[in-house]
Amino acid sequence: MSFLWDAFDNLRRRAAVFLIRIVFNLVHIFAVRRDQQLAANAYGASVETVHIPSSDPTDRTRTIKAHLYTPPSGPASPASPKPVLVNWHGSGWTIPFHGSDVAFSARVAKELDAYVIDADYRKAPENPFPAALDDVKNVLDWVATHPERFDASRVAVSGASAGGSLALIAASTLRKSLKVDIKAVFAHYPVTDLSLQAEDRVIRNPVDPLPPPVLELFYSNYISDVAMRKDPRVSPMYAKVEDYAPTVVIVACGGDTLSVEAKRLAERLDDGNRKVVKCVLEGMNHGYDIGARPGTKEWHSREEAHALAMDAFKESFGTR
């Protein structure tokens, strides 16, 4: 009977994910297009699709799709490689949303004269933990194989939501095993602790909060073993503080129930041994920034968050 129940539960979760993916992309399609237009018009984005080798032992031909942004000043030279930012989009580890950070990626490339690699990663439930994290490591290791373009001593990572979680893990638990030097991480409304229960995330004024059953669906698809949720490769909250990059920027949304854990991680890291920037955008909800319209509160909040990231990257890259 347990076998039948497990099969039914798996089918139920996959059906729910199928519907969520359809609705999510329909809701956000025009918002992403606005950001694509902004990237082209305001930042002169020059972007190409690259396919990065994967270490997946089950499929030697598999690659990881990424968008590579070249700064308007042009490509680097072997004598003068450029710094690089690697970014991962939000997804709940479940929703294909690669390319949703186009405005941020193009802006970093222009204002920092840096390459930006906006990388995709495998999603659950088809590819649960550690598939996404393996893709993160493969992308960062690939950066080190191109010294003629990328300065491996000046690397930053970033991401939103689940992508922010992956960036934080790359900048902590994975950091010492990498062939690049991660100087800074920018985490935008990140997931930091998958072990928390709904009652642990109560806030005073939630704004369109993510329903607890949806969060649990995402988490159970990604990591079914509840005991594993405190593993630092899953929840960056539990990484060793001393393993973190020299600069950490965490931006939480005041109306987002995930702000509880984001603020908690920022406070834990602020031990005087690294630069920690913590910002709470009051009244903003999870995913507020996608397709933000000029002049709105969402636009001004996004500008504030991106400015914090730019300042941190400039300082870390030595380009201030």
C-alpha cells in the first residue's frame, strides 16, 4: 500500500507543478518582455547563448544553457581579462524562468564593464537535489577554463529566490572547492533555510505571500528527505560563517514571509570579519522586481536593490 501511496503522491505533485508552471509563465510573460526591452534600449545589451559542459555522468552530451552578456566596451583580451558575475534566476527550484533577470544582467555588464553569465540549471521534480547545485559548480569551473576572457580572481555571484540560495551556497560551502575566487554575493529575497515551518515565517504585514502548501511543494520536489534540509548544500543558513565570501549583500522584501530567514542569515554573517549589507524593502513582495514599471514603488525598490549590488561588485572588483 505504501508503494501505491508514494506513486499517487508523486503523480499529484507532478500535476501540481505542471499547472503552476503554465500559470506562472502566462502571468509573467509581458513583465519579462518589458525587462528585455529595457535591457536592449537602456543598457545596450550584447548577449549570446552559450552551452557549458555538464559533469552529469548519466548524459555525457548534456550541456547547461547560459546567456553571456558582453559589456558595451567590447570583449576582453588575454592581456586584460574582465571580471565576471554569474547569476541564477528564481524558480522555487521548479519553474523554468531562465532569462527573467535580463535587466539586471545587462545593467551589470554595462556599468561594471564586466561579463555576466546568466546561467540556467536543472529543475525539480524531474531533477531533484543535487542536480541544480552540480550545474552551479560546472558553470563556475567553466569560467576558470577561459582566462583569456574572464578574470578568475574577480568573480561575483548573484540570484533571486531559489537562485539567491544557490548563489549563497556557491559563495560559502562550494567556495573553497572552486577554481575561481568569489569576492561577493548578492542575494535578492533568497531562500536561506528550507527547514523552517510556516509558523516560523509569520510577519506583521505580508504582501501576496507565497502560500505554505506551495512552498512545501517546491521544497519536497527539490529535497524529499526532510532531514537533509539543514545540510549547508541545501540551506545556506547552515554553512560555516567563515566560509562565506568577503562581501555579502542580502536584500529582503518586507512583505515576503521569506524575509524572516533572509534577515536572520544577514545578522548571523555580520560578525565583523566580512562586509555584510542588509536591506529590507518595505511593502515589497516576493518577485516584485520582474517587469517593474518606471515610476512605481516596485521600480524604485528595484533601483535601490540593484544599486546596492553594483556598489558591492565595484568595490570587490576594484573598479570603483
